[in-house]
Amino acid sequence: MQAHLEFLGAAGNVTGSRHLLQVDDTRILVDCGLYQERALQDRNWERFRIDPRSIDAMLLTHAHLDHCGLLPKLVKEGFRGRVHCTGATASLTRIVMLDSAKIQEEDVKWKEKRHRKQNRKSPHPYVPLYTIDDTERACELLEPCFYEEDVEVAPGITATFHDAGHVLGSSTIKVRIQRDGETRTVVFSGDLGRWDRPILEDPATYDQADCMVMESTYGDRNHPETENPSERLEEVINSTIQRGGNIVIPAFSIERSQELMYYLSGLRIQKKIPRIMTFLDSPMAIRVTEVFKDNPAYFDEEMLDRIHQGRSPFDYLGLKMSRTTAESKAINQIKGSVIVMAGSGMCTGGRIKHHISANIERPESTILFVGYQAVGTLGRIIVDGAKEIRLFGEQRPIRAQIEQIHGFSGHAGQRGLLRWATALKQPPQEVFIVHGEPEASRTLQEKLAAQTGWKVSCPQYGESATLE
């Protein structure tokens, strides 16, 4: 048996997750994500480094765009295998990919018109990466499964999905290879969540693996143990209301928006914040919330208790769902303070840019970041302290208050990553550190190697490794 891994994305950077496991002539792709760092977005347009028609099956860890967002392009270029994932991931992935396709189709028309006006030319064709039709075909390939169910993805190769605790339905995946009298196991972390967080169960751990491919988003830091996200949210909201401003929150549609609702409803129940109109201004986040409501089997005990008490965080007084463009525009006409949660979480597109535009020059308003901001995104530029930003083709000064609450992160910090990896009872042959900025990956590599004595490496884009 010959087996090797090829790192085709999220290697030396955060987004674009894509890892190829090849066993003899069988090819299994783990994730197929979109690159979101501005400097790397050209890779989204490149032809895949392997023929999509040669891939036998795909394993999908979860429904975030940087893990599933290039699947329709893979299908467009010939992939016809099954895409194995949990039921919740399948439901959410349909929403995420269709939303992405719609945005791309609309952006192409707007961008071509704008570039003609500005006498500019795009380095890429004025066509979407993929269309809604491509995405519909990709959705037909999704094959739902349950946690801890052994799924045969190819002859002699089974995959078992376990709870990653990151977003609804997210998984770590153990792949077991049995061929020629040999057995090897490879574990893929996907994105790891945090222990003792609301709504979801804690991440599952493993006793044994021959090798691991693990993320390192927060490999060089820990989340502040002293920072209580509920208390910080309370502080930011009350101080902004006192100034007479709005609280604008770029929020990822999956998990972050729902977690914010969890905390906001709790603060309202405890009367720690006044009754304030709160808008979920994201059609996608609204659809995702419906998926949450339909999948209580993924919730932890505390969340189930709230629902049984009639205190669902997804239905509370003052929460309004903005589905249409007209409803979204009307928010910025309201006098007095409001809370607006809108996508995208890194401010790369969507309705959040319009709300930032309406508030960025208002010293009384607050732009509140509650999730990871990748290098090169508008969100990262703002939290890094820029004095002005380019928005809708114009330079705009930043006068609003900029706040960031790290305690909301859905990614495990360094301690959590080490806790997950070192649950192994026997040393693996090698641990591959991916899905992190270079400094974060290197720091986690050094820390894990020093603590365990294991062989730990940080593969780069396009590199491969033989599984001994």
C-alpha cells in the first residue's frame, strides 16, 4: 500500500482548506474551501492542481466558506464523487454555497460596470467562479451521515465523523485505511471548537492516530481567560447606547450570529441591557437559524434546558429578522440606538459594508468584531488600527469606536489545540500543522514538538508527504 498526503490549500495560510489523501490509485479530498485572504484570491481562479474527475470522494468537515466554498467549481470542472458530511453540515452547506453563488453572479455585473466607469480592468474574466446551476449540481452530491458512524468512502477506506464543537454539525474526521494486510489511520481536525462553550458539545478527542492534520488558527495565542464575553458585550452595548450610537456587529452567519443571540437574549432576560431593537440583517443567517431550530440533537444540555424553559435564544422580544433589501436599508433611517448583526464576518461583502458605511464616521457608534479576521480582509484592516478605509470605491475616515471581543471565537486557542492533540495515548508518526498564519503555525509546531517529542511539521502549499 502506498499512501500520501498533498496539501492543496490552507497550508502556510488560513483559508482555502483542501487536503488530498491518495491511497494507491484512490483519491480522497478533505474539504474544498474558498481563499478569502486578498493576496491569495487568485488561487480561486486557477485550475485545480489535480483533475477533479480523478477524485473518488470528498469528506467535508463543516460548512464554513473557507472549507466548502470551492466545491461548486470542483463540480463545474468534472468532480462527480460523493461528498460525505453530517446532516447539519449538508443543510448548512447548501445555504452557504448558494449564497456565495448568488453574490458572485451579482458582483460580476456590478464590478464590470464600475471598472468601465473607472477605466480599470479586472485580472479575471467578468464571470462568476461558479453559478447557481453549478451549485445546485454540487448540492446533489452531498451525502449526510451521523456522528460516530463508519462510512465506507472507497474500497478499504472508511471515514468516521466526530463532533468538532466548532459550528453546528462540524466534524473532526478519522480515516481508516485497510489494504494489503496493513492498517493506517489519519485524523483531520477541520476547525476545532472550544470546551465549555454555549449551544454545542465539546470537541471529541482520539486515543490513536498514525498521523494528524490539525488547524492552527490560534496556535500562537490563548483566549483571555479573564474576558467574559457576556460581560464585555454588556459593557460595549451600554456605553454605546449612552453615547447615542449604534452597535454594528460583523457576524458570521453560521454559529457566531446564533451565539450572539444566545448572549443577547440572556442579557435581556437578566435586564443587564435595556430593551433595544436588534436586527439580524442577513438572509443567510436567518436561514441558518432555522437549521439550528431543526437540529436540537446537536445541542449541549444547557442549550436544551433553555429551550425546554421556553427561553429559546432564537426568539426573544426586540429581535427582528431583516429579509429584504428594503428592510435592510430602513435600519439606517432609525433614530436612536439599535444593534445590527450582519454578514459577512470579515467585512468582505454583503450587507455589513452598508452598515459600516452608515456608521464608520460616527464617533458615537461602535463597530464590534467578534470573530477571527484574516489578513488582507477589510475587518482585519480595521481591527489593526487603520485611520481610514476604502469603502465602495472611496476613502473613508474611521471615527467610530472599534471594539473586539476575543471570547466569542469559535476556534480553540493554543491550550485547546494542545489538549486535543495530546489526548493520543501513543505518539503519531507525524503531525501536520495547517490552517494558520505562518507565525501561528510555527509557534504551535514548536510548542507541540517540545511538549511531546513528536515529529511535527508545517507543510506549505503544494507540498506532499508519504505516510510511512
